[in-house]
Amino acid sequence: MTRIFFSAGESSGDIHGANLIRALQDVEPDLASEGLGGQRMACAGMAVRHDLASKGLMGFTEVVKSFPMIRRVFRATVAHLARTRPDCLVVIDYPGFNIRLAQAARALGIPVVYYISPQVWAWRKERIYTIASIVQKILVILPFEEDLYKELDVDCTYVGHPLLDHIASMPPSERYTKGLVIGLFPGSREQEVRRLTAPMIEVASGIRKAYAEARFVAPCVNEKHAVQIRNLAGRFPLETAVGSTYDLLFGARFCLVASGTATLEAALFGVPMVILYRISALSHWIAKRIVHVDHIGLVNILAGRRIVPEFVQNDVRAENILPATLSLVDDTPARAKMIADLAAVREGLGGPGASARAANEILAVVARRSHG
């Protein structure tokens, strides 16, 4: 029996971890999996020791406030690894926690596979040397990341982007294909939702003045998330839909999207959007000094240029966002160009199969250990 411990610390990691576990089970039906994750990984068959994914934290100050909880989980996890000695530790993104966990596992003689590389190309580039020293294998999901690690002689494989697998597993839906549907994606973390829902509602009000028939929908990860968004929306006629992100993207005309995984999801569905990003003032002050990227949105980073408008911090105001929004809701050259640019980004990521390729690479690491 193959025993693998997983560690995922946010919603996207929970999604990709669940698909990875299912892919591993396809090859190794008697897989025993446990670890840190969320409900999706639990549904895939993992024994969840702590639901770290639902507590996804954003910004430096927010992480500091939650440090006592994170430290307790970390210490308990290391002690558990020392007792149980799994065949492999698979860490998924979430670098602040997972790099330290990987170091501890390496010291215990447990092979480490890093799935979904931290964005070392954006900030704290020195982490690439730490990662190189502790992993047996790193599996990257963006085409340009493979060369970064191979320059350091790290065993690295580009497996493709797992979102393509996740999307391919979802049947097309007609739920939001009738009428003018606008999606609001204020994020999955509580602090994101607090900061972005109000300006999104202001922009939505402006859209409604131009298009009285428009329908506004916010997808939510759970009912608690939905209640928070509805309360912040007040009397505005905003619908919330739990677990219906892809149903919405399949039919949406346009989306207002918090920077994060949802920007790439919208891009893969070819939905025109604008990107909003707002964190605490202190977190932003720190980020400006250590993050070195030209764009906030992953879709723009992959494109290598700004194909989607970005509104950051103090620019997150309805008077700034609404003109760009209306130009993309209308049938304009700007809308047609964005749709073509989004299609090019999707084509550059290749096709589905990332989860299966990652599963085979992980099992190869386990096999090398058992034969070594």
C-alpha cells in the first residue's frame, strides 16, 4: 500500500489536490492518503487532519494575525510525519507553510514532491535555492517555470495546468446562458470579500443603469460565503450561487474578478473581465518592496502583456472601473480583441492531463525510494 501525505493551504490547492488524489487512485487503487487540505480533498478520499484550505489567508498582516494557529498545525503535522513516516510528502503551492514542512520532512528522510511551484519568478526569488535543496521532484504548471529549475539541476517536470482538467470534468450548463448575465467574483477569502464587494456592487449598479435587464450573480464556495456577500450587497439584486462557478462562467457575458485563480478560470472560458486587487495598506506597502512583476493578474503574466485591465488598491473605485467595464460588455472592438487574447492564453497552456501526469511522476518518486 502506498501512503502519501498531502499539504494544501487554500481553496485552489484543495481543488487541484482533489484531482491529483483521484488521478493517483486511478493508477494505485489502494492509495492511503491523509493530510492538510479541505472538503474537496476529503471527498476525493483523503483523511483530513486539519482543514487548512478553508482558512486561506491573504496579505502579510493577515498571516501574522493567524500565526499561532498556523504554528500549532505545523508542529502537530511534523510530529505526525515523524511517527508515521509516509512514502512521500506532496506539498501543493502555499509556500510560507509548505517550504518549512518540506524541510522538516526532508530531515526525517521522507521524499518530497512539490506540486505547483511557488511564484519564485514574482517575489522572494531566493526561495528557489531552498526548494532545490529539499525536493526530490518539482512539478510545475506554467510553461516558463521548468527552465528556472532546470538551470539549478533540479528534477523538474512541466505537467500542464490542472485547471484544464478541472474544467474538462465539468459538464456544460445552460443555467446562465439566457439573457445578460454579469459575474461578480469578490474572492473566496473573508478579507477579500470585505474589501471588494462594495466597489463591485457600485460598478454593477452602473451596469444596471445601462442595461436594466442585466442579471448579477456571485458564485460562492459555501453558504457562509454566500451570506457574507449578500449582507455586503445590501438591497442590490445580487444572486448568490453555491458551487456554481463554472456554470456561471459558461454563460456569463462579463465578470468583475478579484485577482487570483478566478482570473485564469474566466480566461479559460473566454469571458471578458476586469481584475480588482485590494489588500491592507501595510500589506501593500510591503508587497511593493518585495514583489517584482509587471502585472497582478495571472492571465496578464501568461500573456506577457496587459490584455485585461487591472485596478489595484486606491484605483479600485467605480468611477475608474465602470468605463472599462461598459466597453467590454458592449459589442466593441475592445471586447473582440480581449476574447481573441484570452483564447491565445488558453492555447498556450495546452490540453488537459496535468493531474494524470503529476500522479505518474509522484508514483515514480515513491517507486525509486522503495527500490533504493
